[in-house]
Amino acid sequence: MEKNARIYVAGHRGMVGSAILRALEKRGFSNFILAGSDDLDLRNQQKTFDFFQTHRPDYVFMAAAKVGGIHANNIYRAEFLYDNLQMELNVIHAAYLTKVKKLLFLGSSCIYPKLAPQPLKEEYLLSGYLEETNEPYAIAKIAGIKLCENYRRQYGCDFISGMPTNLYGPNDNYHPENSHVLPALIRKFHEAKENNHHEVVVWGTGSPMREFMHADDMADACVFLMENYSGISHINIGTGEDISIRDLALLIKKIVGYQGEIRFDTSKPDGTPRKLMDVGRLHAMGWKHRISLEEGIRSVYEDFCMKKNIRVW
């Protein structure tokens, strides 16, 4: 990417988009095209097309998406399917119409088949049944990846896709019901400590294995791919390391300094038994994550405490 290139980061206020923006700024890029959801509703085709025609970005990072944890995915099924389909259809087609030089679309590790072999290789996509609680979101994200693949095949567009693992970081969602597991646990343990609760309830059995990556590492990988990869296949973005939900809860308990007990509510769903990414292709290109899980959780917990104290939730 040229240093003076016009770069559009869709979803720049979210955890993923803001991390990509920070990564680009560190590398000396400054000619950004930015619009929040209050200024531009990417579900609206005409407004999205008009935006691209007016601003003519050279490069696009498609980080805008409707996201959430198991509960949100299962409750807001129609919204997760409709909103994500609309946004990616509009952005990808507008990028084609306005001859964007390159676009990076982001999938998610949760869209691989529920019982796919571990670790998850890129070729396992669409090889089996999806996790039922996550199916609408997964279908939308798979459609986005296939859009990039087939705009490349039919029109020659340099549209690529990255497949991040579970992410956490600054600007994460700490909603008690709609957030992902790591930020949800941070908030649970913090509030239990503040209120002297004798136990923290964690959904499920604690046995599922999950991989977690700091958003700043993910963003660094995205910029790396934008500058070094042009291929038809999506590329896994992860650490290649996983941890059980039980051990994650114990780690967060230690970092927060909570002294009570942990109780696992086995009436709640576990989701996919294991999700570990095979990151061999990314490593072979010369990129690897830098932030350890404990280091990353400590940093986001400090960020959480600071924002809570100034009532930013």
C-alpha cells in the first residue's frame, strides 16, 4: 500500500476496526476515509454506493459486522444474518464498481464446521454441519468470503479474506449477556470482586477449548496480509494455541484478584467443543503473534477498569 493511499476502514469504532486503524497509523498511513454507523448505514445499498463514488478509496478493510457471543447469536438470529449479509454485499460490490485496488474481508473461526478436525485448516470450510446456535452469522460470513473469492474469479478483483480466531482487546463489548466469553468473564469476576459475591457462575461445563488473540496482533496480521498476500483462499489468523474455558476462568480470576468460587452452569450451552486454528500458512509467510494471553488480558483489564471508572461502558 502506498503511504498516501486512501484507506477506508469500515467499522473503525469497533474493537477490530479501531485496532486496524492503530496498526495503520503506526506504519505511517494517515489518509483515512472514516464514517461511523450514525453517518453511514452500510445496510443501505444506495448510501453505500454513493459513499464509495464520492470518496473513491484505494484500499478497504471490511471490519464492520454485527457480532456477539453464544446468547446474542442464538437470540438475534435474523438480525445477524440480514445485517451482515447486507453490509458485506453492499461494500464488496461498491468496491468492485469503484475499482478499489484491494479489499480485505474478515470472517471468523466460528464459521468452520462444528465437528471439523482440529486444528482448523483453511480447506475445512464448508466440509460439515455448522454450530446450530451460530448458524445465521456463519452463513453470512461464509457468503462474504465466497463473494471475495468469486469477484476475484469473475472480475479479477484483488479481494482477499482473513479468518480471525476469537478476539479480545480495547473497545471490546462487555455486555453481561451479548458479549463474547473473555470480556464477559472479565466483567463477571470484576463485579463479583467489587460486590463481595461468594461465587461466579460460568456458562457450560468449562471443557470447551478456545483460542484467543489480542486485537492488536490481529490488526498487525491484517495489514501484513494486505501488503503481502493476494490469493483465492482465505487465510487463518490466530495464535495456534488454545486454552479450556475452565482454565481461562481461573486465569481471569487470578488477574482480577477475585477470591471466591467458580461454579459452572451445565444447563447452558458449551458451543463448539474445540476451535483451534491451523496458522501454518500465515507463519510460512513470515508473520506470528507477539502478545501472550496473560499479558493481553492484563492490559485489557486495566483498560476495562479505567473506562468503568469514567462510566464508559
